[in-house]
Amino acid sequence: MAIALVDLLDEKQVILRLRSRKMPNALREIVQLLVHNGKIDKPEAFLKQVLAREQAHPSVVENGVSFPHARTDLVDQIVLGIGRSRAGIPFGANGARARLIFVIGVPQQLVNDYLICVGMLARLVKDDAVRSTLLHAETPREFLNALTVETNQL
């Protein structure tokens, strides 16, 4: 049975004010949310895999949104951590700034479910109104509500 996007969303896995200004540190901050929520047992190994993938195939930043991820045996279900940066975090060789960062961990056997979920997220954040709500949300609940309300309308 396919995993629904709403099943991946958790207020405790959203940070609305990333402190970091550089990509590796921002990803570390988001990964720590997943650790504190019991989603990842080996954060340094997971972070290393996400950074290695970013090195080999940098995430595209479109409309200020990035989806760094790792296909890994370090998770047994899809995990999602979300960070927001007012200034934006530079990604890739061209340094395009991501203000919304969705860090995703994917077990190898759930790649199809991952593609469905990331496709849904990508469609949601392309919408200017949704993206604006995400960028201005005051609380993690308000942030996630913007995603879940729109998900129900797709």
C-alpha cells in the first residue's frame, strides 16, 4: 500500500528558523530533528549519505525549494524533516538559495513511494499561494496545514 504524504508530516520534524547559513550545517540541523523524533538511529552516517548524494548530484533549487535525500538502509520507512531559512541556504555549484528544505530518507524498497511523495510535495510548493503560506507560517502546525489542506484538494 502506498504511503500518503500526510503520514510523513509531523510538527516535531519541522524547524521554521534554521540557524545555519551553509548547506551541510543546515542539513545537520534538520537531521537532528529526525534523531530527536526517533526516526534515525545513526545521524552521522545518514548525514554523510545525504551530503555524498549532494556532492555527486546536487539538489535542484526551484522556487527556493530543495529536496536533498538519501536512498539508504539506515531507515526502514520514509522519513521527512523540513527546515526553513529566511535568508536561504546556498545549494549546488551555482549557489542557488533554498528557503524551504525537505530532507528525505528512503529505504531502497520504497523508492516508488518516495517518488510519489516527492512528486506531490513538488507540485504543492510550485503553487505560489502554498509556497507563500509555507514561507510565512508562524508555527509548524500552520506550516503543515498548508501542505495537508492542499494535498486533500489534489
